[in-house]
Amino acid sequence: MVNQQTIRFSTLLNKIIHKQIIRYVALFAGLSLSHSAFAITSLTAQLDPNPAMVAESFNLIVTAKNHTNRNTLDTSDLLKDFIVGQTSVFSNTQISNGSTQQQTTWRIALMSRTAGKYTIPAFTIDNVSSKPIVMTIIDRPKTTTDNSANEDIKLETSINKNTSYVGQRLIYEVKLLLGTGLQRAQLQPPELANAEIKKLDDGQESSEIINGKRYRTVSYQYEIQPTQSGVFELQGAIFRGDVSQYRSGRSKPITLLGENHQITVKSIPNDFPGQWLVSNMVILDDEWAQGADYQVGEPITRTVTLSATGVSAEQLPDLNISSGNLLQSYPDKPKLQQGLNGNILIAQNIQKLALIPIKSGEINVPEIKIPWFNAQTEKVEWAIIPAKTISVAPQAVSAFSQKPEQPPQVITPIPEVKETNIQQGNVHNMTHWYMACALLLTLLVTAISYIIWLRNKNNILNEPVVKSNNSSTKIYDTLLRSLQHNAISDVVRLLPLWLKQDYQLSIEDELPQKYGITIQYNKLVKQQFSAETQAVDCKELKDCVIAFTKNKIDTTAPLSGLYT
């Protein structure tokens, strides 16, 4: 009984597996037939209209029988001869008398800038190809403008000049006149080979009335800087958008083309004597800090400004400023800035310097000369700051650095000791005599000790002064405290005064250089007047100063004359 049930179950299981296998085979066959049925059977292309006029939009329509992926059509070859606009893809299915027909259609908006005959290449999808088409583009009649076909949207373009030099700025202006609503808008900037093109603003809005119709206007400016000489064709800006059609509730795509311009770019003259700068006007200004006399060791702020019209800030040359041998120069990082004054672009290179005189007297400051090319006269000119002479006073000695007067020497007189006659046989008198001798001896020892102490003191004061980190001069003690607390401004002011007051030396003399004081001091001054914020550490300069004072004996200012 069990065997029969097992046989029945096995037979039933075999039937189920057989049916599943047949079902999967049928499904696979169906998919294969479906793929074969939906494969592309034909691919056609046509133009609407043909011929078309320059700057007139026309459509390329490509139709594939049966469905296919909308991304399978490659239209990159069209970019060589045409401006490719919006592409729309449609798919539809038709059933007639039990048969099904499917197709995929691409509609591509094209436009040409120049007249001539062009070939629309063949397209291939799934090994099925279309035929090439010849497209004819004709010039517009002289009485017809590029934008006359559409009175609702107008595009006007202009350029300030058609001839320039390499690096000279051109201004290209685009003006869009809108007489109706837009659902989508895109403005493509102009194109010029071997040039840098930059948008100058975000658009200036206004309104105009033309032939009784009010338009909202939006104007844009582009800066064009040619980087290579030659004759080039400037391709005008392109506007694409969807114009609202209020009656039908739909939108109509529109493409407007800006006018092309031929640009002649002249090369840089071979005899130009410096970094190339072409402009209509260049000015070089010089400003010195006012309100204080110039002194040795005290910083002077000088500001040099180079201004030029019609160029960007990046085009301005570097300011290599020479300050001579008697002024230590510590320049800040140059500041570049630019802005529009009306339609005139003004760029500036501002250089600040901290100048520290190292010698008193009359100091000559060299002139500054910057060459530039005048685009109006087409001649080389020079922006000049003439040489000048400044008067520098010696370092002022502050009151606390002067040595205090020593108090007058006070010597305690030795008391006079009167002789005492000692009479023999008088014990009472003998006692007084011994007491007087003891007192006399005590006073004598005290006087001798005082004289020895006073002589040693005078000998110490008469020795040459050895400068060390325990120096008693106030300026030195103040300098050490400033170094300890990284008070950079006080260190810059006190260190030259200390060398001058205690050693009759300047910061640039041989001995300060030998002990590294000069190098560390210059680094500290450069940090003080640097535009970048830096951590200040005076430890190295402090070590140099201490080493100098331990090894340098100053014999020029003995103190022995204070005690006579």
C-alpha cells in the first residue's frame, strides 16, 4: 500500500516539473520573438523646412520603426556645422486590423550662422541607418533683420570696437527685449577663439517702448580679452526660450542668434620695455605717512598705487620698488582690486611698505618707473614717481635710558681718642685706662674695616662694565622684559636704542651681525609689518642679546669718574 502511494506521488511530481519546464521554454521563446518583433526595421530622416535662412531655426526629424531607447540616437556630429537646440522624443503605437505598428521620433531644433550647403550625416541604430540629407542655408534679405520674424522677443548685440591688442579688453553687450512671457530662458555667451570671456554683471533691467509696444529689457556685459594676435570671428550670443501662447495655453520654443563680429587682434610690439600693459590711462601714485618726523630705527609707512583703465587687476604688472641702501624695506602682500565707474573698468595694484632708516641725514629715495602702451596713441609711455629726498633725525634718547647720578660719598669720621694718664698705684684709674684702650681698639678696628670695604667698593666701580643679562641699565632691563613677553613693537623700538646708548653701535654694525642680532631683528621687523598674521617668538633674538652682553666688554663708558 505504501509503495503504491509512493508511485502515485512520484508520477504527480514528474507531471508538475514537466509543465513548469514547458512554461519556461514558452516564455523564453516569447521573449525572443518579442525582441525580434520590436527590433528597428527602418530609420528615416527629414528636414523642415529646407532650405532655411541664416539664423532661422529648422527641425531635423528622425523616425525609427518600432520602439527603441530614446538615448540611442547620437547627434554629436551636428555640432560641427549647426547650433543644436532642444531635442524632443516621442513614442507611439498604432493598431490597425489586428496588426501593431510602433515608432520612435526625434525632433531636433537646428540653426546655422552662415549661408551654404551642408550635409546632414547618416544616423545608425541597431545596424539600421538613415540616408544623408543636403541642407541649404541662404542669406537673409538686407531688409530683414535677424529678429524680425518674432516681434515678441528681440535680441540686440554690440561690441565697443573691432580692433584691439593682445590682452586689451573688449566689451560685448547683449540686450534682450521681452514683449511676452517666458516659461524657459537660456542665454549662451559669445565665443571667440584664443580669448578669455567673462561675464561682468548679473543683468541690468529696464523697459522701452518700440513701435507702440512695451518691452522689458535685460542687458548683459561680457569682457573679452584676446590672448593671441590674428583675425578672428566672434560668434554672437544665443538666446533660447519658450514663449507663452496665451490663447492655446501652450508654449512655443524660440531661438535667437546674435550678430557675428570680425575682430582684428594686434600683437605686442617687440620693443616694449617691460611687462605688457595696454590701456587708455595709467597713473602711479605715492603716499608717505604724515604727522611725524622721520628718525633712525622708526618705521615709515609708504603706499604706492598703480591704477589703469580698461584692464583687469590680474593684468597689472608687479611693483618692484627699490628703496635704496639706507632704508630697510619690508613690503606687505600686494592688494589687487577692480571696479566699474560707469562703463569704465578701473583696476588697481596697491603696495604698502614699512621703511626703516638705518642712518640719519638726507636719504635719497630712487624713482619708480612703469612702462605701458597707450592704446589711443599706440605709443609706449611711462608712469613715473620721481626720486625724492627725506630728512632723517638721529635716534631720540629717552629719559629712562640716561644713567642716574650717584649719591655723594659719605665717610664716617673716626672718633678722636684722648690720651689718658695712668697713674701708678691707682687701681681705679687703671680700670678706666683699660676700658679706654679697649674702646680705642674697637674704634680702630671698625675704622680699618670701613676703609677696606670702601676701597673694595671703589675698585669694583672703577672696573670696566661687563654687559650681561643682569645689566643694571634700565633700557637693557626693559628690553629683556619686552623680549620675554614677545612685545614686538617695544623690542623693535628699544633694541637700536640700547645698542646706541650702551655701545655706540647701530643695528647694521659688524658686532651685532656677528652675534646674529641683526638677522633676528630684521626677521622680527618683517613679522611686525607683514600683512599676514604670524605667531611672534622673540626667544632667538633674546638668546643673541644675552650672548652678546656676556662676551662684549664695553670700555667706552667707565664709572670711575663718579667717585673722587
